[in-house]
Amino acid sequence: MTSIPATTPTVPPSAASLPSAAVPASEGSDGSQLHGPVTDWFDAHARDLPWRRPEAGAWGVMVSEFMLQQTPVSRVLPVYEQWLARWPRPADLAAEAPGEAVRAWGRLGYPRRALRLHAAALAIQERHGGDVPREHGQLLALPGVGEYTAAAVASFAYGQRHAVLDTNVRRVFARAVTGRQFPPNATTAAERKLARALLPDDERIAAKWAAATMELGALVCTARGPECGRCPIAARCAWKLAGSPPHEGPARRTQTYAGTDRQVRGKLLAVLREALAPVPQATLDAVWDEPVQRARALDGLVSDGLVEPLPGGRYRLPRT
């Protein structure tokens, strides 16, 4: 199985199809009362994304998971299409220099993901004959693949039963089951335990549940404006039944960009991505006026393996 198909049911789910008693999901021991409404909603409303199509295969799923980390779908789509057109298999990427992966990453941000994806492609080629492994443990052993990515690839590419916990899923579970507006800033052991308890027993349904809860958080149960009127489990949502109390706890973290080292790094990398030959120091100096911050950002790029220094004060994207 290479994808989770999104078929449209004859009768889409509606509030009328939910149980009449508004019982918090937390009163159910296994979440079985949530599975049907959420997966039916997914069948009717899932976006047609290229990595969900059967032809994407496990490699397409893996590429999407690397790209979608901290990056919205709208920004990922064009880069994903170009990436798969150039490197349709792990072996194709593994045959290129890592700097080419950084170049093709464009402005997705967090470019170390490109190096990690390149390293994963090399490992897939060397250890698994060029095929993305099916086993969760083998996936977890690949460079740059953590618990979330291993579970996502095993679930979405191979239809296996794993708890897939991204920010969207954690938010859905926090509201629907624990009655909190937002999950903790970092994933907790309690969240992992809850996610495992909510998994459907059937492997195929579990894989769809993983995709469906993620989509529900992305489209309906959003961070800024949850649309409870469109939610298939609103009648059982513990947070809504409690009156939608505001978040209690540490302030939600917000990301800044302007004026940060990250912005300087992005500007330096943009120059190097466009250059076909090594770039002299003077060209990079023109990118940012503040010399100390500029030097710190460039040193960080070199330390992260994203930039290769050359004799004569020149720089390029890494070749090895």
C-alpha cells in the first residue's frame, strides 16, 4: 500500500449523524466513538495533495514529510513537484552532491533538512537497495528521521498502525479529549500514551485515522480560528463542551524572523544557491551590513555543513 486513498462517501458526515448525547471524548476508553466521524469527514474533505496519490510511493511521502516540517503546504507544493521531477528515486538524489539538495531546497527554510534528506537517500541506497524501508525501526535508523517521520512514512506510505503526532494532531487531541485549547509546547509522554490509546485496532483504519486527524487539525481545528461548526466531532469535544476555556499555562511561543541570524543565513544561502561558481567573501559581505552578525551567520552555515569554505576567502555549497 503506497497511500491513504481519499474516496468520497455517498452521504457526507454531518452534525445530524453524530450521537445525540454530547459526551466528552475523554469518557470513552479507546476513542472508538471518534474514529468513524473523523475518517468519514476525511473521505469527504481531504485535500488532493500529490504525496497522497498512489504514484507518490514511499519516497514521495518521505520527501513531503521532510519538507512539511514547520512549513505550510502552499510553500511546499512547488518545491516538492520540482524535487520529485528531478529526483524521482532516492538513488537519483544520492548520486548528486549534497549542495545540490540545498540549492533545490530554495526558500523553504531550515535548509539543514535538505542535507538530512540527502543523507537519508544515501543510506537508503546503501542499506536498502534504493527502496525506502517498510519497517519502523529501519526508518528510524535513517539519518534525519525521528520518531514522528518514521511513524508518518510507515503509516502514510505503507498503511501501518502507528501513532503519528504532529502539531495538528496534538491540537485535535488536546481539545477533543483532554479539554485544553492547546497542547504543551513540547510533546509529552502523556500525549504519546493517549495517541496510542486512540489508535484503531485495524491497521488500515489506523493509517487513515492518522491522516484524518492531521487534516482535521490543519483545516478545521486550527490554532487561530477553530471552526467548530464544521467539525465532525464537535458534539463530543471536551474543550467545546467545557465552554472553550482559554489556554492556561506558559505563553505560546511565537517565531520571529526579521533581523535574526536566521534571516542573515537565508540571505547568504540565497546568494550561494544562485551562484554556479565559488562566491568571494566581498559578495557575501554585501548581503548584510552588520559585520559581527554576518560573520556569525556564515560561521554557523559552515558548521552546519551547508556552506563549504575554500582557499582565497571563497565559499560554495557543499560538494561532499
